[in-house]
Amino acid sequence: MGRPRKPWEADDVNRLVKMRRAGRTWREIGASLGKPHISCSRYGIEVLRLPAGWATPREVVMANRRKVSGQCGLS
């Protein structure tokens, strides 16, 4: 199963969440935090349950709104 995750400091977690919500890439976040970008993405996706992929969180919300309004017959 692998070794347990090392807990992150609260400041790093807050910075990661704020930067991801602002639309920053995992590489930009990793460079800013001084951590490998793959560690940042895994922590964000697997631990914090942030959206994966190229879409920013705002784009995910907007896509879901379009999906729901389309199902309701609204435009």
C-alpha cells in the first residue's frame, strides 16, 4: 500500500488551494511552494479532492452549470 503521506503545513495547504483556485498550473504551484509539482498535484487531487485535469476549478463549475441547465430545458 505504500508509506503514509507526510502531513503538510497549514500554510502550504492554504497556498496550494488558493493558487489552484486562481487557475495556476501544478508546475507553477510546485515552483512557488518549493516542492515537486507531482507531489503538489497528488496532494491536491488525492488528499484535498481538488479537480484534476487541465480545467481550472471555475471552469469545472461553469461546465456543470451548463450541463444542469441543459438537462432542465433551460438555455
